Amino acid sequence: MALATLGNSEFDRDTAVTGSAPGVYDTHLSAGWTIIQAVNGGYLLAVMGRALADALPHPDPLSVSAHYLTASVPGPAVVRTEVVRSGRTMSTGTARLIQFAEDGTEVERLRVLATYGDLDALPDDVRTTAKPPAIPPYEHCLGSDAAPGGRPVIPGSTAITDRLALRLDPATAGWAVGAPSGKGEMRAWFGLADGRDPDPLSLLLTVDALPPTAFEIGLSGWVPTVELTVHVRHRPAPGPLRVAITTRNLAGGFLEEDAEVWDSEDRLVAQSRQLARALLEG
């Protein structure tokens, strides 16, 4: 079977937007990107990112910050964008994701502030102390369909996992067999199941597509996102990505997730920080 290409994949079709008025885009949130009961936040951010790429004069997301206001559901939605500033090398815009209640009332799901530029025009100079995460070879990592002992990695409705080529580092998958490490770490090889190579837009999905680090802390259940900021640093090379996510502090019912995404050429291509609610029992 031929691999999907950029612009011709399930991800591209499911994040497509259609202009209906200046700065306004119709879209359809696919049920294929849900986890448990919710539409994945990274997928939603990619939908918003695609609309902003059309509305702004620059092609690539550099910094995208999103506040998740209410839970999105599969079905029709509208993205309303506004150009805040347009400069020579960067432009800034806002976007709002709207769905409609049964009585026709507008419900805002997500609000985004983003700066766009041209990744190909950035200088080549790199000075860094960051290093790619140490992850076992792809074939030695765990697929999302089974943990050690053949148990499902993620319980419940996990439509999104069918669309991902996700291989978890066994050292961060103890939670799947009831033995979380307590370290708040998650590492994995990442790609799209249909073979589409990564691009700046798909990186907005990548940072939020792994199981939550809360599982390795010993929490169960999903962890709803409150705010997510993504920095895209380079256009990723073709091939699988490596993702490392850490949580250092759970307090007051909230935790942070810091993510790094590395491409096949050992370049740090995206970073993110997410604030999420920890749904503590009892």
C-alpha cells in the first residue's frame, strides 16, 4: 500500500477548513481523533493552525498558545480568525473555535493566539545543550495496541490510536501493567499510521498525542488540557519523530507537561508546555 503524502492523508482531510467569509472557516471535527470521550487537543490545535495559515501572510506556526474553554465534540464547527499584526518576517493572529448547541447557541471551545513566520527563512546557527531522548530502537518499544502481557495500553474509546504509529519506551509504560514508575515521564517514537511525513502543522498534534505523564505518576483517567503552548523550531525531516514529555510538579489539582519533539536528523523541532487538570479520586 502506498504511503500517504503531505496534503493527501487522513490528517490533512480531517483538519481541512473551508473559507465561508473573510477570516471565517467551516470545518468538521472528526470522531477519528477522539480519546476516551474527548476530541484530542492537539488535533484541535492543528485545525486552528490550518485556518491561521490561510488567514495570515506567513506559512508556518512559530508560537501557538491555546486555552481550552469547553470540551469539543465531533461534528461541524467554525473557526473565526483575526489578523492582529502583519510584519515583514512575522505575523500574529487569533482564532476561536465555535460549535453550536442544540438550540443554536454558539459555544466557544478553544481560543488561540499565534505568531507565524517562514521556517525556511530562519538562520541556520544552532547553539544548544539539549540532547535527543534516549529511547530504545523502534522494534523494542511497545505498540499502542498492547502492553506487556497483551493488555490494552489505554482503556476506553481510543479512536486516535488507530491513526498513530506510536511506540512507547517500555521504561515509561509501567502504568499499563499497574506498576507506574512515579517519575512523571513519557517517551515514544511517533508518526502517523498512514505514513504521512511530519510537517510544522502536524507537530501541533504530536506534542499532545502521547498518553499523559499522569499515568506514570499513578493517576488513572484522562487529564483535560487547560492551556497548551507550542513552539515550532524547525521544519521536521521525513521519518519518525521521538517525543519526550516530563512532569515535575503536581499541586493544587494541576500539573504541567513539558514536551520535546526530535526529528530523524536529531534536531529539536518542537517544544511545548501544557497545563492540565489532574482528576484526583475521592
